[in-house]
Amino acid sequence: MSEAGGDRGCGSPAPQRAPWSLVATTAALCLVTATSMWTAGAAPMTREEKQKLGNQVLEMFDHAYGNYMEHAYPADELMPLTCRGRIRGEEPSRGDVDDALGKFSLTLIDSLDTLVVLNKTKEFEDAVKKVLRDVNLDNDVVVSVFETNIRVLGGLLGGHSLAIMLKEKGEYMQWYNDELLQMAKQLGYKLLPAFNTTSGLPYPRINLKFGIRKPEARTGTETDTCTACAGTLILEFAALSRFTGATIFEEYARKALDFLWEKRQRSSNLVGVTINIHTGDWVRKDSGVGAGIDSYYEYLLKAYVLLGDDSFLERFNTHYDAIMRYISQPPLLLDVHIHKPMLNARTWMDALLAFFPGLQVLKGDIRPAIETHEMLYQVIKKHNFLPEAFTTDFRVHWAQHPLRPEFAESTYFLYKATGDPYYLEVGKTLIENLNKYARVPCGFAAMKDVRTGSHEDRMDSFFLAEMFKYLYLLFADKEDIIFDIEDYIFTTEAHLLPLWLSTTNQSVSKKSTTSEYIELDDSNFDWTCPNTQILFPNDPLYAQSIREPLKNVVDKSCPRGVIRVEESFRSGSRPPLRARDFMATNPEHLEILKKMGAASSIDAEDGLRFMQEMIELSSQQQKEQQLPPRAVQIVSHPFFGRVVLTAGPAQFGLDLSKHKETRGFVASSKPYNGCSELTNPEAVMGKIALLLRGQCMFAEKARNIQNAGAIGGIVIDDNEGSSSDTAPLFQMAGDGKDTDDIKIPMLFLFSKEGSIILDAIREYEEVEVLLSDKAKDRDPETENESQNQSAEQTTPGSQEVDLVDGASPEDSPLNSHPEASSPAATDSAAASASPSQQNSDPTENRGPPGFDGECTYLDEDEEQSETEEDSNPNASWGKEAQPVHPILANWNEDMEAIEMMEKEMKKREMMKGEL
């Protein structure tokens, strides 16, 4: 439990139980008090410095929004590497993540209220007119109910909220007559059929034109959804009801929340990640605060703030007590099993939990918020961005970063709560990293791999909806914003809903069903804001004292689970054996293994957990034997290192991780496949040769270009349309012979990434690249000098547009994922998957990759690998045998036994009447 439980009570040194009718203005008053406490203890950032950073945020938003409007609109999202719009069905499928796209100009709708927050009122008025004129909500497309709610419905409601505010001020939007609200109502009715289930939980997907049941809908067969997907509706649906007077929306959202509450695990008060929408059975029984659950907790607390319903706060506090008791292991937040919450369900954390410190600020539990935020910041300082997932010893588990805003969100709220200028410096770091590593000529590109700095051709709408909003507010003073931000609450997509909705159209019964409510310690029900007189008692450096022990936590890798082990010893029981501690030579360990499953249901569950951990450990050891991905960075004009392509490594040639990177201009080899002596050695002499995959071994290609004087080689996939976005990278293997004679570096690019280089050659002729183990920092002086030298030739804007013209959507569509197709018979390489590459995120559509419901989550079992035999036309794909720990030799048999034990445990639970 967090010790902050007894440190709250706004305005009184003694903790008091808050009246349930407390409204959000209390939190605002507390934040003002906290801010004033800090002015005396730390050197604040000057007004000029804050203005400069705020202006920088405005310029970054203009770069992202302007390129979307120029190159992508009316498409849903911008593809910043190829400078074109992402249109559903015209690009290779990315799985669940594409369910956010509904051909309704997603990025424009998601950005509406951001324009007002950033004082771009004229642009806002123009954007609203475009939405009303161009956007169609009646498309024959299957979309995510969750994503459509938070991004589109929330975007329309946020836009309406600020449109009526501007109209009241009398300068802008005088013509507005609730048109956005009418669109929101239309969309709300289109989403209602998703709730046609016995439980009241919505289907995860719906067809905007045909709904659920009709054959044309192509959906409605799903049985599972994630907790966040079903539990992140109440703010938008209740706001729609309060704005329009149509109570049905709020009623449906409340029913879904009521059902989730009833299905919580009663002994732990936790909820699982995935639930069956028909039976209410938990499908995935692990519980955390990240992907799949995150915004369910957020909306319970914020529903109380917006709607004033006491039951929502009661439920949140009950869950929060369980989170702090079981999941919180400061500074970590680790998933646990809902039925046995003292056991960790996994040894890694996902990036979506970065929102939680911000929620703890709203709750008033500042200390753990500071601790977790600082831990996350240390991870960011190591990798420049927060990886999609990282282990408890802070190694990268999933290397992508789709420009998520959750950490910026928590940074903003911590600054509001403490006034500590440290968080302004954190925000400054975020701005610098975005400009340095993610900015490309046509916007900002997601990171394919934070270790190499390679990019992914995506810029999600939430980047504009949330990131720039929180960063601008972080540096803005009250007079910099044209309205009072404290009069609104942020949805999970950072859309703004007015607090006055709490007293409008209250036709829905305020008291939701909260049955069998468990009275907890009073410390869980204190005021939802910190009492600064207690939190910062005569010590304005209090927050710094909390952060200081965590400064080196990433490098030192703090011990894991120490508290729980100590608690086990104090209770007289022996802590369970963990796979990472197992030693085959330890007789005691072997004895524990023999007893697993034989003595009790507890031993059976320990055995199941041990086997899962052992499999995970073995998989991790195998991955560590594989080579990580490499980077091809275009450093010549007009790219200047801004475009970084994910490249597959070779198991021969110069090891870029041990030697200095190779830099040079590129040239195509003749013959292009490089399978015989080159006929244009003068063209590749001293350059990096481009080759087409196929017809001979990779090692043979390398020898031929090396003999011609090339300093490196890039092999481009001959499978047209293949992309690292949709296929795992692979390592180029040798030819079975001694390859020590190959001294140059060799890298592999899929067709899409290779076409970016080929298009650049067609447009600019001279293209220089950097081959390295990870992207290198750009040199601003060189960039400026090169820009000046080429200014007379052509403008950068026209160059960016022309570069894209050669890469039309028809050039690279895929009918299926590359990993599902067979290689050409003439291919001649041995390849194995790079462990850092997975199928494109989701997330969540917003959650990390791998979830087959609406919100995606991370799952190690989804990492793919492929092996390719090249030179023999009859070669087939086969996976190279990997050494496995002896303890796993008969694990299938053991797992079957354990599964039987688990079924027996379920029968016992049913006999006990446990839900």
C-alpha cells in the first residue's frame, strides 16, 4: 500500500473523509495551492523560456497538422514517410490498429479542440466547416466501437463544447447552430446496436452502415472484448445525453459499467483484461493498469467528477485500494492474477500505463505518482522514447513507439499539482526528442525501433489530439489560453467536456448499482487532491527527495519483488520458486519442482506460473542469440538524417555494432541482382551498392560488389509491396561456407523501405545514406549549410511533394501479410526473424500489438520468425532448431497435467460459490 493514503485532506491537516458530492473545483483549488508552495523552493523557468517552448510546440503542431491537411486530407491519417494519406483498404492491413479508421477524416475530427487550446480559432472555424461539408458517417466499413467513441464521438463533442464557448464570446463561430452536436448524435445512434448483448457489454466492432446483425455487416461474431473497451464510454455517452436530452446513451454506458463492476473478482477487487460479452466470464485473468484496462479506471474517477455520481467514486476507490495493494510495487506497476494477486502475471510493463501517474494526481496520491513517473522518465532518457514494453530490469521488450502522449499527460498533471519546474524540463526533453528523432519532412513518424531510431510510416491521430495539447498547456500561463481550462475535464483522448454538464438534463438516475460494496480503510476515501501543507511541510524540495533515489534505477536495475518475498517470510510461508532463480544443481529447487501440483491448488498454480516463466525465459535467451535490427539513415538533402529505415542485419560481413558506421552515396549494381561479376564497377566504386534479392546467395552478392570496390551493400526485397510494417525482419545468413572474406556491411530492406531510397535517387540523383546499428544524431550546422546550398535549385516543399508522387498507393498494396506468403523459388538466402520486429501495433488499436479484441495488448507469443533458404530452387522455409533448457524437454506433458489441475481448481471454486 502507498503511504500517501493518510496524507490527503484538502485544507485541513487532519485527513477527513470527503463528502461524495465534492466537485472538480476542489481539485483546481488544491492545484493552485500546490503551485504557490513551489515558487519559494526552486528556480522557476522564466516567462520568456516558457513562451519560447510554447511557441516551439505551436510550430511542431503546424508542421504535423499542415502536412496532414496538405498531403493526406480527407484520408483518416497521414503516412509521413511517403507523404500521403492512409486510406482503409488501399494500404496493407495492419490488423486491429486499422479498426480506428472509418473513412471519416479521423485526424481532422480528433484535432478540433486542440486548435482552440492552441489559440488557432480561425483554423478551428475552417476545420469545423470542412467536417460539416466533407465528413460522411455512413460508410460501409467495420470500425472499433472503442476507438470511434473516444476519437470521433469525443472529437465532435469536444469541438461542439468549444464552438459554443467561442460563440458566446461573440467573435468566432457566430454562424454555428449545434451542427457538430447533431453529427455526434447521428454517430451515437450508429454505435448503439453494438450494445445488443445479454450483458450490456458492447461488441468490440460495428459496421457504420449496416450495424451488427445484417449479413453485410461482416461483424457481430466476436465473443470477447477488453475491459477498457467496454468501460471507456461513460464520459462521451453521458455528455451526448446531457447535451441533447436523449437519455439512452448514458443509460447504455452505465449498464456496461455496472456489469463490469459486478464481474470484478470479489476477493481481490480486480478486473481482468478480456471478458466474454455474452457470459461475463473473464477470458484473460491478468490485471494491471496498462493496455486493455487502463481507461476503465480513468473513467470511473472522471465520471464522478463530471457527473457527480457518488457510486463511481466508491468503485474507483475500491479498485484503487486493490491496485496499490497488489499491482503497485514502487516504482513499478506489474500485472498480477486476479484470483491470486500476490503472483505477478508477467515480468514486463507496457507503455500505456504511463497515464497512471496523472490519474493518481487527480486522486490526490502524489508520492507514488512521482515515483512511477520518474522511473518512466529514466527509461525515456535511456531510449529517447518510451518503448511499447520494457522488462522489470528495464530492457526493451517491444521496441516500437507510436508517439504516445500518455507520459506527456502525466507530466502536465504532475506540474499542475506540484508547480515543480523539474517537470518543465521533462517537457522540454520530450520536445527535443520529438524534433530530433521523430520529425521528418512530412510530419512526425512513429518509431519502428527505439534502439535503432528507425521509423514507421504512421502518424496516429492521437498524436495531434493529445501530445501537442498537453505540451502546450504545460508551458502556457493562464493568460495564454482564451478560456478557463479548469472549467473542463479531459477525456482519455484529451477532448474537453464542460463541467456544467453535471447539472444538465439529469433524467438518468444518478445512483448506479454498487452492490456488496466493501468498506475499506478511510484513507482510501479522502479528498481527491493533495493537502500541500502536509505533502510539502516546510520543504519545497519534497518531490525532489522522492525522485532522487530513482535517478539511476534504470542503469542499476533495482531488485524486484523484494517486499513480497519479505512479506512471505513474515507470514511463515516459503516464497514461490521463480524461473529466473532456478538452479538445476540445487537439490532444494528440484524438490520444489517435484511437489508442484502434488500438494494443493496453491502448488498447482505456482507450478503453472513457473512453467510459463521458464518458457518466457527460454524464449528470451533464444532472442538474445539473434542479431538486432540495423538502420539505414538518409543523410543527404533534403532528408538530413530525418528518415530512418529499419533494416535486417547479415550474419556475415562488417558488424556495425562493433565498428564505426559506414557512410556513402548509393548506386545500383549491374546486374541488379548482383549474382555475377558487376559490369559497372566504376559506378559502385567507393559507394554503397543497391541489389535486388533473389537468384543467388546473399554472400555471393556481397562478394561480387566487394570485388567491384563497393564499401557496403543494401539488398532490396523483390516481393513488391513488402514492408517492415507488416512483416518481421530477418537476418541474411551465409552460404554455409567460410564468409570471413566478406569485409563490408550488408543490410536488407523490404520493398516499401527500399522504394523510398529508389524514389529519392530518381528525384535527387545523389543520395547519401548511413549504415549503422542505430540512427545517429543529425548535425544542425551541416543541415543548414546543405539547405542554403540547394535553396536556389528548388524549394524543400516542392521536393517533399515530388518525392511522394513516385510512390502512389498502387505501387505497394499487399493482398496478404508477407509472412503468410511463400518466397519466390529463385530466392537464395537464409533468414531468421529479428526479435525486435512484430506485427504493427495496434494498439488499441491503442494498446500494444497483439490483441484480437478492441483494445490491443502485448503478448510475447506473437513474436514471429521466419527462415528462408535461398540458392536451391526447391528450398523450403524451415525454422532452425534452437537450444532449449533441459527443464522444458517434456513441458507439453507437464502443461497438460497442470491444465487438468487448473480445471479441478475451477470446479472447487464453483463448489464454493465463488464468482
